[in-house]
Amino acid sequence: MVARRLVPDRNDATPLYIQVANGIREIIRDGSLDVGGALPSERTLSELTGASRVTIRKAIHQLAEEGLLLRRHGSGTYVAPRIEQHSGDLTSFSADAATRGEAPGSIWIVKALSAPTEEGAAILAAAPTTLVARLGRVRLADGQPLAIEHAVVPAELLPGLDQIQDSLYAALAMKGNRPFRGEQRLRASTATSVEAGLLSMQEGGEILRIERRTFLEDGRPVELTRSAYRGDRYTFVTELRELRPGGGLARRPPQT
């Protein structure tokens, strides 16, 4: 069954390497290829599909560019691991990437000051004349694009725009305004053509849309961030705890 899905349709006008890449992508997504597992060799894939090794090589290159496959020199090609993001943790993208041993990075789309929109002013409890920082960027881990972020933050909580580097929370901390608590909402969606281009993925591919709002300890709003994360790379995990009689949460057991 797996081999059959990899065989390109010679009557289809779609280039053969894209058909092969689509077939490999499908069997990765349905679990037929284990995360972290080795991809069959070019020779094996050529025999399975009837496509040339040049075609196979182009298909693998396409999927490596998308971040679905990882090439290890002298070892082979592997299915890229999914990233488990614990949704109860109020951490930044940069801190999460560093914890995984990856180098965080950004490609800036916009970094500017402006008046807030009516919606932004209401969410941030800001006057219409208040300046806000608009921060839009593609977030990278080890050079791979994983998410698109658009953040709006009251400008007075931040240092100068030129001091905002990879971590927004580090910049907020410079003025003692690191968020104390937050809430976020997730929903499944599909990538637009612009998002697909920025994230090196297929248009219509899986996207996790996340809206995050954070607050200072005194309750003042700090941030409104709307992000689009690659659904083929991220799994968001939430810890569930038993309710005690009376409706309270059971105390979390000590970590060992």
C-alpha cells in the first residue's frame, strides 16, 4: 500500500519529483514512516517508484527544504521529529528553541511604531493615541521556518525598536515588563499562499493558529500576538490534572 502511493502517475502533468514528494509527505503524515526513522535509500525509492534517482533526489531535496526531512552527512535522510510544545508554559519561541538545542532566528517582516487599531486598543487597554510596536516576523529554528508571528505591544513597555532582537520577552525584561501570566487560543487551519511561501510548505497545508495575550502581575495587558505555526512540525501538549472533590484542582505531585 505504501509503495503504491509513492508511484507517480505518468499521465499527470505534475512533475514527477513533486508527485514523489507528495507521496512521501503523505506517508509521513499518516505515520507509515516513523518520526525520526530513516528514509529508504535513493536506490530503494527509485525501485519502488520507477522514477530515476535524479527525480528521487529532487523530491528529497524539496522535503528537506520544507523541513519534513533531515539530512545527516554520512548517515542518511530521516523523518524530522515533531516538536512538542507544552501549552501551559509561558515561554518565548527563542527560549523553547534554545531548550531543544536549536539556534533561534527571525526574518523581520515589519518592526514599526503606530497607533493601535480599535481592536488592539481594546485588547491592550490602550488609548487610541497610544503608540504600539508592531512586530511581524518569520520565526526560525536552525534556519528552518517554523512559524509566522505578528505581535502588538504598547511601545512604552519596550526599549527602542533597535534593541528588539530574537526574543520579545527578553526585550520586555529590559524594562522590567516580562509577562507574568497569559492565555492563548489555538485553532486548526490551512496555510494561505503567502503563509506557505514564508514557511516553505504547501499551500493548504496544516497550520495551527494561536492567539496569545499576556499580562503583568498587576493585570496590565502586555502583548497581543497572533501566530501561524506549521501543523506538520508542532504538537501542543496540555497537562491535565484530576479535579478534587468540591471542584478544586488536585495538587501537582512533586517532580523527581
